[in-house]
Amino acid sequence: MTHTAKQMAPAIGETVQVQLEKFTIPMVVLDVKSSWGAIRLEVEPVSGSGRAWISIDRCLVPTPRNQRR
């Protein structure tokens, strides 16, 4: 299913699992945009520092609210 950035806006503030090489890291969604027809998320790690725009394809199933720290 294809999503638009507008449809993904409710994801802002949610925690997602992001695949980075062999690691899966919980990150918070800061912003959402559409770039060349692809949805991109601006994320920052739950613990640590930094932020980056990533393709939504790198996100795994969102972390359920009751499992967050």
C-alpha cells in the first residue's frame, strides 16, 4: 500500500524501529515528507544523538505504546 506524506503525518512523535546495517534502533519520527514520490521520515534515536532523513522502507513495525520506555 502506498502512503502520502499527509497520510503519514500522524506518525510524527511515534517510535519506529529503523534498520541500520545489522542493527535495529528505536527512533522517534520528527517530520514526514514526500521526495520524488517516496516517503521520507526525519528521525532521531530514542537514546543518543543526531537526526537524519531516511526512506520509510528502512522502518520496521512500530513499537507498541505499552512497550516504550
